[in-house]
Amino acid sequence: MALATRRYSDPVHGIITLDRGDPADGLLMALIDAPEMQRLRRIRQLGLACVAFQGAEHSRFAHSLGVMHTMTLALNALRRSGVALAPETCLQARAAALLHDLGHGPFSHVMEKVLHQRHEDWTARLLGAPETTVHAILVAYDPELPRRLAALMAGEFQPRFVAQLVSSQLDCDRFDYLLRDSLMTGVSYGRYDLPWILNALAVDAASGRLIARARGVLAVEEYLFARYHMFRRVYFHHALRAAENMLVAMFRRAVTLAAEGALAFRLPESAMDKLLTTRPLTPLEYLSLDDADVLFYIKQWQREPDPTLSDLARRFLERRLFKSLEVSDLSPDQIADLRARISGALVARGFDPESYLLEDSAGDVPYFGPYAPDALDRHIIVEEGRTHPRLREISEVSAAVAGLRPYRLHRLCFPEAARDVAYEAVRRLAPAELGR
Amino acid sequence: MALATRRYSDPVHGIITLDRGDPADGLLMALIDAPEMQRLRRIRQLGLACVAFQGAEHSRFAHSLGVMHTMTLALNALRRSGVALAPETCLQARAAALLHDLGHGPFSHVMEKVLHQRHEDWTARLLGAPETTVHAILVAYDPELPRRLAALMAGEFQPRFVAQLVSSQLDCDRFDYLLRDSLMTGVSYGRYDLPWILNALAVDAASGRLIARARGVLAVEEYLFARYHMFRRVYFHHALRAAENMLVAMFRRAVTLAAEGALAFRLPESAMDKLLTTRPLTPLEYLSLDDADVLFYIKQWQREPDPTLSDLARRFLERRLFKSLEVSDLSPDQIADLRARISGALVARGFDPESYLLEDSAGDVPYFGPYAPDALDRHIIVEEGRTHPRLREISEVSAAVAGLRPYRLHRLCFPEAARDVAYEAVRRLAPAELGR
Amino acid sequence: MALATRRYSDPVHGIITLDRGDPADGLLMALIDAPEMQRLRRIRQLGLACVAFQGAEHSRFAHSLGVMHTMTLALNALRRSGVALAPETCLQARAAALLHDLGHGPFSHVMEKVLHQRHEDWTARLLGAPETTVHAILVAYDPELPRRLAALMAGEFQPRFVAQLVSSQLDCDRFDYLLRDSLMTGVSYGRYDLPWILNALAVDAASGRLIARARGVLAVEEYLFARYHMFRRVYFHHALRAAENMLVAMFRRAVTLAAEGALAFRLPESAMDKLLTTRPLTPLEYLSLDDADVLFYIKQWQREPDPTLSDLARRFLERRLFKSLEVSDLSPDQIADLRARISGALVARGFDPESYLLEDSAGDVPYFGPYAPDALDRHIIVEEGRTHPRLREISEVSAAVAGLRPYRLHRLCFPEAARDVAYEAVRRLAPAELGR
Amino acid sequence: MALATRRYSDPVHGIITLDRGDPADGLLMALIDAPEMQRLRRIRQLGLACVAFQGAEHSRFAHSLGVMHTMTLALNALRRSGVALAPETCLQARAAALLHDLGHGPFSHVMEKVLHQRHEDWTARLLGAPETTVHAILVAYDPELPRRLAALMAGEFQPRFVAQLVSSQLDCDRFDYLLRDSLMTGVSYGRYDLPWILNALAVDAASGRLIARARGVLAVEEYLFARYHMFRRVYFHHALRAAENMLVAMFRRAVTLAAEGALAFRLPESAMDKLLTTRPLTPLEYLSLDDADVLFYIKQWQREPDPTLSDLARRFLERRLFKSLEVSDLSPDQIADLRARISGALVARGFDPESYLLEDSAGDVPYFGPYAPDALDRHIIVEEGRTHPRLREISEVSAAVAGLRPYRLHRLCFPEAARDVAYEAVRRLAPAELGR
């Protein structure tokens, strides 16, 4: 008497339906139920963004379901527009969409800096690891499936438009995360007209690439600006970046202390302990980690004998975040001077600059246009003109998109105690001296 | 036992509240109840847009309330940000916002072409016309008020930021119409984050001009793109423009017939009759006109003896609209050639090209930047930088806004009967010949 | 080069897509383009509701598209839940949904009172009238189609659940109008969870009737309350009802004057003239009427010699509406006494009570439950229980629905001039005397 | 150079603004920044609801800000409607709204069952505990404030309507949580028209109680149904309840093992250890607990030697939840019989029924009407009638509300392994035997 139909009620997409009677849906249901996917319920999609946007508490699990769902919508739209789609291709596209975040660990963007590992590599590794349930489910369905999905996520896949829907500048991952992050942060910038984009998707017969019909160009423009705005306003928010840098500093300090045998709270043989002693993790150890481990350790660190680690942990948990000073406009000399003054103030107040003066550099390429390599089918191709439609790269058609240039924000982060010194130093820079 | 508080329930803004106990609100309530404002209930905000977007049936009355409301919100936001605002200034700003569309006639953008009159001039004239109720209400409150409001709408007003909120590239008119038209057309492009813009508004003490704080720049960008997208997708929609051109052709034909004494349906001494015989209208005559008159006449014209007028009227009412062929990319010679071929086809089928081959030219300046004169405080000024904020014109700060260039769409409109000839002619232009 | 796909952008449903390649969609597109459907663009869905809710200006055309669309959604949902649906049945259901309001005239609910005609009868008559384009399109597709659609709308159709989706207490007409009217009025009461209801729809194999699965019961409850709230707050709004009664009074007066030869503005042989002289209309004459005619005539009536008609017309156009006094709680004697006092006050001020003292009676059955006959499959049947599901009538399962009882509101409407007298009279009724 | 204004961007309410220049806002900002409030970021509002609704991952912190904000809105609405409000009263109301969830621990509704403690008691205790920052902030502002806030939350406060806004059947807590939980779960049932309710709020001068004007009755009805629907569909969801019961079973098992010295993972002197050994916690120990501790322990328990605890922990983390069988309709004898059969099946399969056969009883009083005591001003009082308004308890006015009766759901929860036996047993109960 198992329920034939499963319905997920989603804040972004409404009802997401899967039907046990359909083989593809059945496989997706099994994958969703696998422990490796369920673990994503315990990993926040936006890591520390909730320190700046209290509503940004959603998990990678909810996002993964959303990506699977937008992939289903995109494939249906392509089919309606006349594209022939083999059932197996659809299944692979939807499974890849569902599993694309499998390799994310807790606070990924932070931990990757500490561990020098990429979540994409972990995803590929986990798909192929015999000890995972996901792998077992996939090979039971088709022994080639793990390899196919890895190829799909890596952009090495035919037909090309399917790989592009999985990962490109116009992919289902972004379709979902912009809408979801926008809703959860209360930042309306991230909204765009998904149904209208879907209705404009097509496939160029000659190249097998995804294109947008002329009627969709404005919607794609809106979507690119939505992404740009979300990066500027949310993902690069100064408080979020300060918290991330504090987390990096804490981990680096803990790793140092562990190496020196000076870390009090240890659970030997645990995955976290391996991580803090920079030993490699097995797939199952990696999968055992989630946000709760990191948070639990930070809570324990409040009582560490090392004053730096315990102080950082308490600041972090009580959200007494470092201040951020944007220095993007300053010259290297000016920055060096600033850094020296702040360091001095910190030392004078008993803070070790190595852990208390953090440099943040956040950059994005809002759109990889003609000035960027296109190894991965990165360009968005659109039709121009109704009477003689031609295919164009979108920044050739849209001056606004052409105006979306790469940028980088530089910031110095430090505790409140150094604030007055820092701000006074900046104030003293005559505007004429400003770098730009 | 009059109700102390009046609540308008609005699809865009929720509840709009006015309180009889407040003198300013009391004046606004009286103005809303004046017959000249009530007439705007019978004039559609977007004229013929409903032929392309069936939901775009909202009136100028609903929009006018919305502009008044967004002005109230903007003034409250400025007050919270520390701007001193005299009660009389607020009242004038809100009254100007409410009354700014007073001079609109039915299907304004069309009729202005036929009549060579501007609705802005009619608004100014009506404010000063003693025979209107609005004028009487205003002078009873303050004899200077009509003159003040006219100055405010004309941009000649101190403080400047108030005039800018009434009419500029960042004004309450646009605040409302983008949200309203977007909702009603189902086109999500027009949405933007109004609360966030309002929260970023401020006044530059030196110049008295409206500015946006640095935190609002992205929201203003989004708003400018919303406006750009609405023009491209909605206001310049080919079906809407075809219908407008058909209406112009019908009126021109009726005026010609009336001049020749060949128009059968006449109601002598009516405002419509004066209009069709190009006699000037008094304010009360002008105010007597609304969408119902125009529609009623078109319905009568279905039975006119003149075959052109009756045919156009039937096509219009049954929504058998002319086809639109965009020729923006073609050279003048190519267009002349096309026009000749279509004319030939029309004549061969018994259609008079004067009424059946219509040229449409629709252009917009998405943002009046440095390349445009700034007589009316047109530029949007924003703060840049947090440590040393400076005032900048927004296109200096935003490459995307700088990319928003003026454009113009050229189209030929003609009946279905000439379609094959026209499309075949265009197809035969080799792509190499295309103008751009 | 006709567009293969047509997209309607809708404020309620987003994109509504029809595909010329699909025979059913092709038929629906032809029907939408027929002059009889296009005419519904000029008839407001809620008649005079915009006097109370300025946003309620949407047309029956937009609603009709919406009903067709919700029918498509409902049929798809049933198919997904395992119901076998013949293509012809779907086509008939969707065509009936699209055409169900064909027979509406301008301000239907008002005009039906004056003319003693039902719009349902006109819909049936127009479907069968050879002179209509709709009829011609239908018979060209299938000579039986007009008869089938009429049967479907009349509830005489197999399978029963299709007839129920067209017209019942859980039908696509209500699905659309609640969402649409709610959005346009800004009254959030009318919202309910349509996707969840659709996902719960099923067909009882034994009876062929539409049912809701147990998981949908709460959503159906919410929907019934949405409808109840919309009637109480919107459709029975005192200002709307006052305006409707004024329109009835105006028409009755005009008919009387026409009979006496005392009506100045006449357009002999026009449909409106036949209507004012109570002569029967042919189908084409009936179809020639829309809101513009009624509004145009009211505008002319402002200049009629009869002081009552001209006064009522001016009040109506300037929205100086009659006041409404609710007397539902009063006894018949108390009402008679009130009526006499108000009449006296009106006569003393020179108003004829026949046109100036109007009685309004507005009643609704929020849910036809066990106490109502069920000739038309009126009851909503739901499943109860998961382990032993049984079919129950919803008011047996939901005490809240059982609490939704029929009600009737009585009001007296009269001009402002009689207000003080009326309110003073009511005030003097000691609370103890109040009817209830 | 501290920012004068703080803006919280909220998914439900948009922008929530606090201004450092205002003393009340300044106090609220300090309270928000206190570690005790920041801790609520690590406690999910709906505990385990995310197992059934993947989006329900929001924290009590976001909710607490929302309650403070709706309180601000409610007080503003009352002030506009003419209620005199002392600044200190407003401050106390807003602070109480912000702090009302201070005493919540991780997965409160579950832990309260295990610990026999109420979060309301903890809130009161923490307000008065000198070791908390919140207490220090409050007494620095006004030494009486902790006592006043406790009284306010306990309903012992004058004016009564303020206490009612803090806690009653129409309070700001519910105003926020219904909207927030509804958005996050994707369940639209929880939406209702908050602005319209706020606009209808007033205070009865005679009793000092909160009332709703007649115009708000339908909105209050909608709100009560929203709450009813959220309980039925979300808060009492079978999967959520199964997960909660599993968590209770795990904790009980861990407490038993700890008492027997058979629990392997222990961190002596930690708050969790005191909790597992049923020793009382100090305020600071209590405050040190959040969701991360509970999740971290469950993760460790996967490796406990006790097979029951380790099995339950793995099931819980992998979301292999117990099945729920609703038995509300069955007689006590039938339930006892079922329980015996399921127990037998479990024992046969090696499961200890004490931890594997769980009984769930979930009941709610959707509205405390006349049949319930009114010690805490529980009844919702509304005005009825416009000409002679009288105060009525809402269930006297609304048959629908009167139909909202208390109810209770009984369920048996057990692992999949006992499913067939259980369902077969239920199936064999002839419908005639069913309890109701």
C-alpha cells in the first residue's frame, strides 16, 4: 500500500510530484531517499549567509529537489518546442540535477579554502564510490550510470544542450538557487521570469547547443542581472564575508593547535579529528560530516585554553562579527599602510594580527562573454531578429549584458577594537589620493 | 456619521488609507471624489494594450491612487531618513501625484497623434479652469494651489526633490505604473524592489536634489531595467502598436469623411463631433470624453457607408489586427522598396494604402544619461562608496545603465491579405544586404 | 509563417499556451478569435464592482481564458491520477469552459433584472444560432458539437464528472473567478490553494462523479470559505449594490419614459432602442451590446429633460452613490416604518421615492448541502479516512462547512439627502427591539 | 560611525527597520544582539517539520524578529485608530514580542516531553536570571522591566489589550508564525490577510480588551481557519509526528542507558550530559544548548553498542521514519488488539516494542469558544452590526467558527517491518465495527 505518488511541497515551486509508477521517477525517489542525499538536509545552502539575512536558512536538500524540478520543467519545455528527447537522456539529466551538490560539505565555500578540496571533485568521487547507497542505486539501474552522470556534470556529454542545462551560465542550478535564495533572503533582486525563459528555450540543430529564441532575450537579460545583483547584495555581503573569514581563521588556528598537541577537545578517530589533523578522509568519513559537527566543535572551542581560538569561537557564536573595510579603491601602498596601522592597533590591544586581521577578496564574472574562454559551452546563445533570425552571443545583442564586467571586492576584516584606528586612517586619505 | 477613515483595496499596494481627520487627507479625498477624477475610471491606463495582454484593463483612476500612495510612501521614507518636510509641501506633492493624469483623454497616446494636443497641457489647463470641481476644491483650500501644482508638474518648484518625485526618471508615476502594468499584463519584468529604493532615497543638502544612497544603487538599476523591459515587451508590443495605428487610421478617415460631409453617424454639438470636425473643445467638453465614447463611435462606424471606415471598425472590434513587419534593420531604400511592393499588393486587392499601409515608429530613451540634456533634473544621482561617499550620475557608476541606449523600432503594418507578398519580399533580401 | 504556438500572458495563471499543431488547441484558438468571444473583452467581469474596488476592471474575456486554462489543468490532473479521458471529451470540456460566459451582456446581473432574461439561456441560444461565428466553427468541426456543449453546460452530460467540472460547486468557473477577482480587488480572502485541490481530484468509479481525495479536504474547505468571503466582502459590497440598484432604477425610468415618448436621446432601430422599448432582440443584436453602449447612453441621459433620469445619470457617473442602510436585523414592521420615514424625507426634498428609495436584497447559499436539492450533482463528495476510505458529502465531514448557512442581506438605498432622517430613525430603535 | 539605521530583510515582512536614534529601537537592537537571542538562530522554529516539508528550516530567531515587527504594526494600527499608547507600554509590548521565545530549547516540543519542563517557565526564569545579558540590558534600562515583561507574557498586565497582543488567540506570535510557516512549507493554507486584520483592531474602552471591528470579522475567520489548517496539515503531519516520537524514544533510551552506565559517548560535565542524567541545568547551561548539540549526539549514537539506540539514530538521520497508522476512529478495544498484534510482529522480528511501538496523540483546540474557560482573555471579541454595533464573542457571530471544534488524532507509529501486519489487521476490521 505504498503511496503511488509523492508530493513535495516547496516554498519556491509549489508542488513537486514524483510518481512511483514511472521508472525514472522511481529511480529519483530512491536517490532522494539515499542517506547521502538526506545528509544534505543538514547542510545549509548558503552557509553563513544567515548572519546577514536571517531567513537564509534553507538546506542544500531543498535546493537539490528544486534543481531536479526545474530540469524537469526545462525538458518538458524543450519537448513542447519540438526537441526529440530520449527517455534515458531525460533521466540522466534529472538525476544529474538532483545529485549535482552531493559532494558539498558543511560551509563548503569556507572549508574548501581550509582543506584545498573542491566539492565538484567530491561529487564525482562519491558517484563512483561503491560504499555509497547512491552508487549502488545507480549501478543497479544501469552500470554505466555513475560514469554518465559524472561526464554530464563535467560538461563532457552529448547532446551538448543537456550538459548545458546541468552546468553552464544558463543552467537549472542557477534557475533554482536565484529564486530560492531571493525568496529566503527577502531580496527581491533575484527574481526573474523562469516560465518565460523556459518557453523560449530551444536547441540549435547544427551545433546541438542550447539557445534562447528572440522572445526570451529580455528574460535572459533579467536573469543575468538577477544573478549579478544577488552576488553583490547577498553572496558578497560584508557581514557574511566577515563571518566566513572568521570561520577560516578559527579552523586554521585549530589545525595549528592540533599539530602542536595544544587542542583540548578531541574525539580521536572521528572524521572531524582527521580533518583538523589534515589527514585524508574516506568517502564515508566525508559523508559523515555536516553543519552540526562544525557548529558543535565551535561551541566546544569556546572553552579551549588557547585564548585566540576560544575568543574567536565566542565572537562567532554570539555574532560579534569583525568589521569590514572595503579597500577596493585603494592603491597597494595605501592598503599596506592601512594594514600596518590596523596591525599596530591590534597588537597594542593584545590581538594576534594573524587571526584578527583578515583579508577578504571576493570576485565574480557576472557573465563570461567574448573576453572569456568558452571551453565549457559557456556563452549564452540567442536568436536575433524575427524575419531573418541569426544566432548571436548575448553580449553582442545586449549592451546591458556587455556592460556586466568582472569585478573584485577587497576588504580588510578586524575586530571592533581596531575600528576607530582604521576608519581614521581611511578618512585621512585625501579623496584625491583614492586609487580610482 | 461619515466614516472617519477610507480604505482603498488595491491589487498592487494592498490597503491605501486616508483619514478624514487629517486636513491633507481630507483634501485628497475631496479631489478623488471630484467628477474629473472619477472620469479617469472610464479611461484605461494602457489604452489598447489589452489587445496584446488581456489583463491590461486597469484604469487611470487606479493608477492615480497608486501614484498618490507611492508619493506618501516616498515622503515618509525621506522623513525617516532625516529630511525636513513642511506639511504644505507634502500635501502639494501628494495632490500633484494624484492629479498628474487629470488631462488624459481616452486612448491618449493615439488621440494625441490625431489631435496634436498633449495631455500634460490639458492637465495644466484643467487645474486652472474655474468650471472644474478640482479647481474649486483647490482654491477653496488655498488660492495659490492650482498654480503651485502646475509648477510642480512642470518641474519648476522648490524644493527640487519634490518636483523630481512628481516627474523625473525616478518618480512616483513610474514607481506605480511599472508595478501595476507588470501585474496586470502578467509580465514579471516590470517588478522591482520598491521598498528598498524608498529606503535608499535621500536629499543632497547642497543641491536640494533627490539622490539614492549607495545601498540603493542595485535596486535603481533593477528599476531602470524593469522600465526598459516593459517598453520592449509591453508598451511596444507589435499587436498593441498595430491596433493603435488602426485607431489612428480610423480617426483620420472619419475626420476626412466628416469634412466631406460623408460621415453618416453624427451627434451634432457633441464633444465627439467637435473633435471629428477639428473644432476646439472647452474644458468641460474635453472632460466629457472617455473610452466609452470612442468605442461607441467605432461600433457605429461598422455601419458607415464608407467601405474603408466600416471595414477598419469591424476589424478593430473583432481584433483582426494588421500584421506588423519590423524593418528596423533595413536601409531606407529597402524599406521604400518593401512599401511599394506591399502597396501594390494592397491596391490589387482593393485596399487603399493610405488607410491600410501604416508606418509605426516607436522609440524610447531608457535612461537620459550624459548624452541627454538635463533641463528637468533628469539624471539619477547616486552615492558611491561608503568610506568617502561621492555623488555620481548613475551611468557613471553602472556599466549596465550606461549600456541602456536610446533605440527606435520601425514597423510596417498592413492587413493579412498583404502578408505573403511582404514576407516573401523580406525573405528575398539576402542577409548580407541587411542594414546592420 | 503563422506562429505555431500562442502564448497568453495572464495576471493569474502566468503563461497560457495553445499550440496550433494540436487539433483541440486549434479549435480553441479559432473560438477565441471569433467576434462573439472578442466582444467579451468589452464586458467587465464584475460589472460595477469597480465602484467599490477600483482594480476590479477585468473583462469576461480574461476570465473565460482562465476558465479554459483551469479546465486544462484539471483534466491533466485527473489523467495523472489515472482517469481515462477521451480526446473528444477533453475538447468538449475545454470548449465549454471557454464559452460558458458567451451569453453575458453588459452589467449582466443588473440587466437580467430589467430584462427578465438569463445569460445562461442566451449562451445556449447563441451556441445554436447559425448566424454566429462560434456556431459555424463548432459545426465545421463536428455538427453535434453545439448540442453537446449546451448539454454539458446544462449538466446533462456523460461522464458526469466532466459536467461537474463545467458547472457545479467545485467547477473551473469558480476556480478562476475566485483567484482573479481576489487579485484584482486586492482582497486576499479569495485566494486558495488551487494546485493542491487539483492534485486531490479523482473520479468515483461507481457513480462517475468527481470527488476529492482525503488529502484535499482542507483545501476544498479553504476554497469554500474563499468563495463565502468574496461574496460577503466583494460581490455584496454595499457601494456596489447601491450602484447596481441605481442602474436598475435608471433603466426602469428610461423604459417608462420611452414608453411615454418622453425619452429625448434615441437611436431608432438600434439594439439599445429595442431594449429600452422592451422589444425582443435577435442574436446578432444581442451580441452587438457591450459595456460601452450602456455607459454611452448613461452619459447622454445626463442631458435628458426628465429630471429624475438626468439626475440619476449624473450621480452614477460622478459616483455620488446612494447610501445603504442594512436592515437585515429589523422586523417587517420596523422596515415598513423606516421606509415610510425615508419616503417622507425624500418627498419633502423633491425626490420621487420610486426612483430614490431602492430596496436591495442579496442572498447566497455558500454551500448547497444536505438541506438543498441535488438535481445537478451539487454536493461536493470527498473521501474520508485513509485506512478505510469512504465517500462522504463534505458538510458531513467538516463542521466548518456545515456552519456555512444560506443568508440574505436586506438594505435600503437612498440619496445622501435622506441619510440623517434614516439614521436617526434607526438609532431610535432601542436595541431590545432589534429583530434578532 | 555606527550605522544609524538597521534593516533586516525578511522573507515574510520585507524590510524590518530599527533606528538607533530611537531609545526603544535602541533597546530592541541591544536585545537582539544579546547572546541569548543570537542562540535562537541555531534552533529551528518547527523542530522536525523539515522531515515532512523540506523548506521548513527557519529559525526561532527569524520568527522572533517577525513577532516584534507584527507587534510594531499592530501598535501603529491601534494608534491610528485612536488608541492612546504610552511609549513605555509600546516598548514593553515590543520587547515581550521579541523575547517571547527566549526559553525555547532545541526541538522544544519533543524535549519538553522528555524533561517535563515548559519553555514558558524557562523564558520567565531567564528574564530574571542576573547571569544573562538580556537581563542585564533590561535592568540597565529600567530595573522593573524583567518583572513587567514576565507579567506581560503571563497575561497579568494592564492594559489588557497589550497582554492580549502578546499572548491570546489573536496575538502577534500567531500573526507571524502562520505567515512564516506557511511560506516556508509551501502550504498556502496559512496565509491570511494580516493588513486587513490590523486595520480592524480596536480597543473596547469599557473593558480595555482588544476587539475587531465589524469590517474585520471575515479576516479573523480566515485567520482562524488558516491556523486550523496549518495544524491539520503541517504541525500534525504524520511524518513529522513519527520523527518526533522517534526522537522521544531515542532520548528515553539514552537516559535509561546513561542511568545503567551503558551509554558509551559521554562528555562529562557538559549540559547534554546533565540532561541525559536528569540533573537540573543552570540558566547558562540551558542556554548553551541548541539544535547542533542534539544532532551531534544523535550522530554519535549511531555507534553506540546498544542496538536499539544505534538503530534508532541511524533511522532518524537517514529519514527512515516509522510508519503512522491513524486509529482515531477505533474503539479502545480495537486499539488494544491492534497494539498487541503489532507488538507481536515486532518481537518476532527482534524489535523491542517499548522503543519501536510508539503512541502518538495530537490534539488542538482550534478556537477556545464559550465551552472553554476564559481566564486569559482568550475569547476573540468582535463588533457586530454597523448601525447598533454590539460586542460579541466571535463564535456567536460566525457559525463557521462555532464549527471549529477541539479534536484529537491518535496514531500508532512503528517500523516498516510491522507494516503489513498492522494494515492487514486494520483491513480486517469490518467498516461496521469502526468506532465512529
